Amino acid sequence: MIKSIQVVLLFLFCSSLSAVEIGKSIPSCNRLDLSEYKNKVLLIDFWATWCPPCKQSMPFLNALRNELADKGFEIIAINVDEETEVAQHFLNNYPVDYPVVFDPKGHCPLAYDVKAMPSSYFVDKKGKIRYVHLGFRHQDELEIRTRVLELLKGEL
Amino acid sequence: MLWYVGIKRTCLVLFMLLSAVLQAGCSVAPWERGNLAKTQMLIVPNPNRTALRRHVFDSKESSQGGMGAAGGGCGCN
């Protein structure tokens, strides 16, 4: 009985243990294979179709990615819709040029300790997280662009 | 044997109390809010229909207000 209580308590408290810190390596996530993106600046973007700011950010992110792709920048989008078909239908209507990973079970957002939707993790060429951007408004576009350019120059 | 039953009961009560208190740990993660974001989960799922019905109600009753709207029963909307 006491053992089962201990297990329940451990389960309840262990959810707050996972966290992502600036300057640390990106956490491992079974849905995500980043081996082919070594020496690239990455923006790992968590999005869902039910999240209006996520959808608003996509044209901007796509344009930014296409503009800076030849300089070593790539976006990896992680869709967290529970129904992947809905996301695929959305992407058929509004395609993007960057790779999209589907994670309906939410393994990756748990590993990254996502605090808001959308969340963007800026990763430098060494694979370290340098900045986390929460939410999206059109006013944020300049800041996102500046951060990416800084990472490409190796300044951040 | 009785002492064992007593401890068992105490543990059960303690477990139930902790379960009630630790409900705050059962939060919905940001990426799990797909169902909460559905239109039917809104308090007012159809704002246009609600506004129309409210307007009809105001006109029929010759009164206005009581639902958070500004103004009185002047009928000047």
C-alpha cells in the first residue's frame, strides 16, 4: 500500500522535472532525427491547427526559411495535433517548404517542456538551444529574424 | 490483525485526501488543448446568433441590460 502511494506521488511530481535550458543541448525526441541538420541553425517550431497564432506564423516562417536556407538555416515544424489527418489536410491547403514532423502523442513537446503554443526553439550550429520564443504576433517577426541572423553569424 | 486493518484504513484515507489535494497536478499541457480550443467549447459558440437573439429579446421586452451590456431601456439602439 505504502509503495503504491509512493509510486503515485512520484508520478505526480516527476512531470515538473523535465526542462529545457538555454545553452544546453537539444533534448532527444524519438520523433525527431536532427542528424542531417548538423552545422545548421535550426528553428524548432511547435504548432497545431487549433492554434490561430501558429497558423499566422507559418507564412512568415516559410518566407524566412526560403530566404535564409542557402545560408544554413532550416525550420523543423512539429505538429502536435491529436488527429494528424487534420494537420495534413491543412498542409495540403497551405503547404510549407520546411519539414513537418507529426507528433500526435506529444512526446516531443514533453521533452522540450513546451510552455505555450506556438513555441519556437532557436538552435545554433553546435546544437545548443540559444533562445526560446513563446507565442507569435506580427510584431515578433523582426525579433525572430534578428535572432536567426545573429545565430547564423555566430553572435548569439 | 486489527492493527493491520487500522493502518490499511488510515493509508486509504490518506491516499484519498492526497488525491483530492493534488488535483492541481492534473493540468492540461499547452499542446493538449486541441479539444478545449474547439468552437463548441466556447461559452458563446456563436456570437452572431447570440447577439441577434439578444436584440430580439430586447425589442420584445422593451428592455435592455442585465447581460453585461451598457445602456438602459431607452430603445435607442
